[in-house]
Amino acid sequence: MQTPHILIVEDELVTRNTLKSIFEAEGYDVFEATDGAEMHQILSEYDINLVIMDINLPGKNGLLLARELREQANVALMFLTGRDNEVDKILGLEIGADDYITKPFNPRELTIRARNLLSRTMNLGTVSKERRSVESYRFNGWELDINSRSLIGPDGEQYKLPRSEFRAMLHFCENPGKIQSRAELLKKMTGRELKPHDRTVDVTIRRIRKHFESTPDTPEIIATIHGEGYRFCGDLQD
């Protein structure tokens, strides 16, 4: 497997140098950017596997940049920021971040979370020749295209899915009718263990439902099983 490439987007020099040292010691290739313009320049020149980004940046802030990164479904995104309130965390995850860590951070926890993200990210790139034998799943007029990691609507419009949404949808389609706990889904989406008050799964499911549920508050394709998790109830075609 190739050496993972990590891009650190952080305007504070000391923090940026600390992160660079931490990840280089883990054997990763590390790139640096201080703002959105530098970030996009590096992304255009190198194959980046994981972006670790602060929210408080000069010019466009991290939340705006995350919206742009959602178009690049092959790039994992982790926020590492001093914003520790619940609203910012939920907003960051809702926009499409795969993980959200607040400063001050534990270097060991940071590297473990990054490694889990990279493991799942880079495995998905090779995701199994078995899985690749299935190129798409069709349900209720929609299609989940595995190669492009997109949802294609009944009208032919294509929606590029952020990594967490794609992983959740792929897992649902591979396990139709089976109840998926939040812990199972979070593990599939991010490689993390579920912790109390972690709403990553709920936020991701809400985003997914907006694509194809005519009334997201009373979903028919991804049903909420209270006290247990979620179940895919779509009509999968052979």
C-alpha cells in the first residue's frame, strides 16, 4: 500500500509544525497549507488521502472549505479546531467531515483516529474486487454507483456523495432489511467506536434521506428503528 498523504490546513505555525512532526513520526507524507487557496493548490498537484483542517482560517473558514471538499469524495476530512461547542461539531459533521476533534488534543488519540480513517479510505479505493464485481445497486428509481460513489436520481441527475454517506449507503445496500445499530454504522463510516452523545450517524442519515425521501420526517427507504438503529427498506432490484 502506498504511503498515505496527509494535508494539514492550519494557519497557526506552532500547531502546524507540531502536527507535521506527529504524523511524519508515524511514517506519513505530510503537506501543509495555511488557507483555502493553498489547500486547493496542493490538492490539484498531489493525491491527498486525508485533510486535517482548522475551522478558523484566513479568508474562507474551514466550514466553507469543507463544503467544497465534499465534491472530492475520495478525500477524507477531519476537523481539528478550538471550537468545542456542540453546534459547531454537528454543523461540521453535517457539512461532510468524517471526524471532529477539539483542541487541546491528545496526540495518541489523533493518530489513532487518523489511522482508522486512512485505513478505511484507502481500503475503499481497492474495496474489494468482490465488491467491485457489483457496479451499482438500484432501488426505488435510484441507483448507487460504486465506481463514482454517487447517487443517481430517477431523472438521471448525479449526486456525488461524501465519504461517510457513501459508506453508509453501501453498507445498507449490502445488508437490506437488516437492522444496523449506530455503533455498527459508525464503525463502517469512520472506523471509530461509538461514544455517548455522538450524533455522527444521525446527522449522516439525515443528509442521505434528503436525497431520496419525499418526506424525510417520515422516511420509507431508511427507517428508524427506535432504540436499535436504522434499517434499509428500499426495493432493491436484482
